Amino acid sequence: MMRSAVVVTAMALLLGSLTSVARVHLERLEEQRLEASLLYLPKGHYLRAMSLGHEETLADIFYVWSLQYYSNYSDEKRFDYLEQVFSHVIAELDPRFVEVYLVGALIMSTEAGRSDLALDLYDKGLERNPDSWELAYWAGWESYDTKDYTRARIYWKRAAEMPGAPPFIERLASRMLEYAGDLRAALAEYVDLAENAEDERTRKVARVWIDRVMVELAEDLYEEALEQFELRHGRCVRDLDEVVRAGILSAHPSLPEGRTIRLLPETCAIEVSEARVLEQDR
């Protein structure tokens, strides 16, 4: 994205003159007290007004500077200015500069430990670049890392609907239903993927997930039914049919082909058989 050497040189000279003006302005208004290296950094809308139509080039200059600045690990206060640098300056100068949001959020999250700032920056980037699946994709991982699976799903669903998004993002979005504990909704979405996904890999993976969730749902239903039966009758069931006869379950839960669940009377627990390996799966 770097412009011609002549323009860059001109912008560097312009930046030098702007810093003097910015210093007087910031000190007069007694804005946030920045250390010397950032005292002269105005907000992006000031720079945009004085950039003489070269906002993108000025954004490039600040971006290159920011990479150098955040490589200085001896500066313990550098993380105090993350929003100032990436959100209020560079992103304001060039709102379509997607790399700024990605790199800025990465520094905010992995180096500064500020997921909240990273997500705010991703959201700002998506507002200005609604067709960037990369921003929504990495925002999903940021949410996943903080165990906000519902928010991760929202980002990944959004990313999956954007042009050029790889098929696996749709699978990630569906999987978050399972991580959030909504197994029934996850199963319904997996079935839809297995039947309707355009990507063969997605259909194959969805079938595997269907089997796993069916088993998990059956285990949960049986375990709850056994507990209810014991509370009512003061004993364990003699067989699994007894929870159906007692009306605790209306029917036995469905299981994938080749899987069975049996009662372990000595512990009043259930055991799920291992999946059979069929010839076509070998």
C-alpha cells in the first residue's frame, strides 16, 4: 500500500510540521498526558484535515512507525496508547486499511492482554469493511479464546456469509452451538450441513459430529432418567426399558447406527459401545 517515494517524502516533511502544531494544541487543551514519544500525535480527524488529500499515504507512514514502536519492548507504557495509535489515528486516516485492524488487534490481545480493545477494533474494522471475512474470522477466534462461544458464533456466521470465505468457517460457527451447550440446536444445524452444504468436506465432518452429539444427547437423557427413577422408587432400574415404562422417557433416544447403550446395574450407570468401523470407513 506504500505510495511513491516522492509522496512519502513529502508526507514525512508534512508530518514533521504537523507535530509542532499538534504539540501546542494538545498542551493547551491539556488532553491526556502522553509520554514524549506520543505527545505530538494528534487524532486522526485532525491529520485527515491537514493531509492535503493524502490520507492513505499518511496512514502508511504511521503504520510503519507503529510496527517499530511496538517492537520496542523496553517501553513499558507503550500499551497505554493502543487505541490512540491504531483506532484513533491510523484507522481514521484510512478506514479501509484492513491490515491495521488485524495487526492492531493482535498486539492488543496477545501482547497487551486486552481482548476488549481487540474486539472493539475488530468491530470498528467490520463497520468500515463489511465485506472483510478476515476481520470477522479473527474476531471469532478472539471471542473463542475468551470462551464467549455465542459471540464467536456470531462473528463466524457473519464471516461465512461474506464473499471469498473458506467453507470451514461455516463449520466453526455451527460447532459453537455445541460448545455453548445447546446440543439440540447443534444437532439440527449439523444435520442441515450434512444434507445441504456445498463443500464435501463440510458434509463429511458434519456427519461425524451428528453421531457424537446423538450419543451425548442419549447419555444425558438416560442419566437424568436414571436419577429421576431412583428418586421416585428408591432403587436403580432393572433395565433401561423401565424408564420408558415408568413414563420418565417417552421413548428410547435415537443412536447412530452401530452404537448401543447398556445399563451397568452394579453402579446404576450407563455404558456406550464403541463405534463400529465399517468397511467403507476403512
